[in-house]
Amino acid sequence: MKSKKGLFAGVLLAVIGSLVLTACGAETESSRAPAGTEATAATTEAAEPTEPENGQETSAPSGKYGSIKEYAESELIREQVDSLNESFNALGLTVDIFGEGNKLVYQYTYNTPVTDLQTESLEQSLASQESLFESTASALTLVVDVEDPVVAVVYLNADGTEILSKEFASR
């Protein structure tokens, strides 16, 4: 079971890395860090996830996490989010991952307002990654006791207003 959780953590990191690139793509050329610099550091730091301690990894009889919320609140995911936020801070972006029912939500918040042109770029990048998010939603069933899982991606402006959101169902 631990190997499945490690595998899914790797898939999760790939999605997070992709989302970093999507989020960075919405920034203006003059304000963006060199391409991939921060994302690579964040992905490298989190590439060796720690396993949850025995007795704390699941509440479901199947050996899986009992809910997406429980999985998103696990020590494994919280450590990865903390590491990513250390890197994202320089990009003017914060990330959170949380569970709501059958959804694993990736929420990105910009520290400065996003323009309409940047929003258009986010929409295009998100659309180009549809199959990755659908695969991630499908992979959730390997580690979480959930039916019909969904991955939701939400981008927020500094004032908390929603810029863009999209949901991806498992295939």
C-alpha cells in the first residue's frame, strides 16, 4: 500500500509542477523568474516524500485514506505544500491543496491582481493539461476510498475573487 501512496505522491508532484508552470505562464515576462527555476527547485525538494507514520495513514478498512479531505490533510501532502509555498513566495503565488467531498482542490492565490490577458493565458494552459488532470483524478482511487473523484483547479486574485476554475473528472 505504501508504494501506491508513494506513486500517487509522485503523480501529485507532477501535477503541482505542471500547475506551477501554468501559474507562471500567467505572469508578465518582466515579472517572471527564469523559466522553470522555482518549479524545478520545488519539485526536486518534494520528490522524496515521507510516508505517514504507522497507524496514522488511513481510516478506511481497504488500506486507503477514508476521504480526499483526509488525504489532503495528511502529513505527506502538508509537507509538500509547505515546501512548494517556500518556492512560490518568490513568484508572488501561494498554493493550497484540500479536499471537498469527492474533489481534490488545488487553489492558487496571486499576491497581485491578474490582468485579463494573464487570465486568457491561464485558460489556455489549463486546457492543454486536461488529460493530466483527468489521469490524476483517476489515480486518486488508488489511495483514497472515493467514487467518481474530481480534481479542481482554482486561481484566485489577491483580493480572494476567483479568476478561473475548472474541474476534471476521472476517465
